[in-house]
Amino acid sequence: MSEDIRQYLQECAASYGIAVSDGQAEQFQWYMELLIEWNQKMNLTAITEPKAVVVKHFLDSILLLPELEQGDTLIDVGTGAGFPGVPLKILRPGLHLTLLDSLNKRLIFLREVLDRLGLDAQIVHARAEEGGRQAGLRTKFAFATARAVAPLNLLCEYCLPFLQMGGVFLAMKGPEPDAEVEAAKRAISLLGCRLDGVKRFTLPGGDARSVVRIRREKPLAGAYPRHGAKISKSPL
């Protein structure tokens, strides 16, 4: 068994006003164990020191919690090892979570995590721009998230097609998002959305983070999302 991170996680979360029950802390312990175990056979994360996993993966993810209520629909685009979607689901079990990733072996890992932790989520094997064209996913979600996936101007075309009217995209970014936000303004507008503000916070240890909020206010044009090659070669 790896280092016991349950109390440390609870203390870190409490310092941000987030309560983590003993049962939820146990789920996070299992999640970390599986992450470290599977990381030995596939590249899930460069962060494997237990307390660093708590801060830079778990806490970083659950700081989105004030945005979400039980019953909300959330799609985590390019979810990778499950961040931020799975930590949010642990603390909001009534969240209707969809995890989308283009790499099937990551999704096999996530199925194991969900089964072990007793959590229910929809898993979708697709590229983001393909998912944004699927009838069951397009404009169906109250929230979309993405973390460490792409620059914001590209990310908007990948993620904003999933938002229903009034839905919010929570783009997780580093300490200085302003230049990315400026570069993404045209894409935000073309995709029927508006900038809804930027929240900034600092993790234990001093790493700065930001969350860019973008809200759908108009219907999504049929032309979007374009093919992946077009998105990367000629951003909106």
C-alpha cells in the first residue's frame, strides 16, 4: 500500500472550505493506489509522489466543486487519468458525469477506477471534435471541463459544442491565462458563447491556477466543430 493520504487530503480540502468525508477520503486513497499501479505500465501522469497527487491532481480538480450541484450534467473532455471529472464525482455522487478521451487504454483504466470506487459514469471513446458531432453529446451538457488539453482558442472549438443553452465551460488553466483568453475571443463568439469571468486560486505550495468560465448564450452553428486538422491548422 502507498502512503496514507486520507487525512492530508481532508486537511487540504478543508482549508478551501470543502468537506471530504472519511468514506470519500477512502475512495481517493484507492484512486491514488490505482493511479500509481497503472502508471507503471502506461503513461498516465508524471506526478506520482502521494502528497503531490493530492495537491496537483485531486485538490486542483475539486476546487471546481462550488460550480456544481447534484444532478448537473458534466462532460470532462480529454479526461486522461480522470481529472477533474472523477474527483468531482467522488464529492458529488449525484453528478451525471461523462468522461471522453481518444485513447482507449486510458478509458480501460478509468473503468477499473469507477468499478473499484463504486461510481457510475458514461465513458466515451472519441476525439473531442467527433464527440461534438454526436447527437447524444452535442449541446447536451450543463458543464464541460478540460485540463491540460490545448490552448484556449483550440479548446473552445473542442469543448463549447457540448454546452446546452446557458451551459458553462470551465477551462482549467495556469497562472497567466489573459493572453490565451484574448486570443480565444473570436472563437468564443463564433461558437455562440461569451466570456463569463476568470477565477484565480493558489494551491498549497504556491502554484497558481485559473479557471476560465465561458457560457453559451446563442445556438451552436452547424459548421462547428470542424475536422480536427482544421481546428489545429487554422484556429478560429
